Amino acid sequence: MIYGKLWCVVKPSVGIPLIITAVAFASFNVHLQLVNNTTWVKGFLQGSAPAAVVAKEAAK
């Protein structure tokens, strides 16, 4: 383990819940920012499908 000596300074009963909480908070924050700063995520979560794009036929 790379950071094995960390547990000599911080008890695992404190450090492990702290790390899990930090990861959960960071993940929640990233997802919240995605929902707030994009337009397509809200539509996707509401179930709206994008409009189909139809190519025009070339003139002969």
C-alpha cells in the first residue's frame, strides 16, 4: 500500500469514514454542477428524446 504510514498518524476508525465522506461529497458536487450547468442533462433526466435529424435529398 502506497500510503500505509498514514494509518500511523490517523486512526482507521476516523480516516476511512472521512475518506468515504469526501468521495461522496465530491461525487455529489460534480453531479449537481452537471445538472445546473448543462441544458441536455435536465431534458435527459425528464425523458425527452432529441429531435430526429432528417437529411434532405440532393437535387438531381
